[in-house]
Amino acid sequence: MNSELAGVEFAPAKSPVALADSASPPQAADDEEAARELVRRKLRGSTETDRAKLTRRLVDMLARRGYGPSVAYAVVKEELAQRDL
């Protein structure tokens, strides 16, 4: 077995930093825009007036759909500011 492995060349593994650097930012922007659209749709149909409760519900909704907490809070905060709640 050692003789078989001696002739095999292995590609160097990418570090986590290199993998993170290779992520495509345009996709992140598309994901954020999709999150904004979800929040806008929910706000159109919402009758909730308590900002804290509405924020929590919207962030939870985005979290269930796989958005990270920082993106969810940023999107919800900006959309509520535009709505003046």
C-alpha cells in the first residue's frame, strides 16, 4: 500500500480563509435583496404596530429561511426605517 501511495500526488488543501475569499459577493447581494423583498411583502400585510414585536417576527422569519442574524437584523432595520415604524 505504501508503494501505491508513494506515486500519488495530493493537491494542497485550501485554508478556510482562502475559501471565504473565493465566495462571490454578487450572490450575497442577491440574497440580501431577496430578504428585503420577503420583508416588504410581510410588511404590506402586517397590522402589527409594536416595533419590537414586528422586528422579532421578521427576523425569525428570515432565520427560518436560512438568513444569518446580521443580514436579517440589517434588512429588517432598514425596511422598518423606510416604513417609519
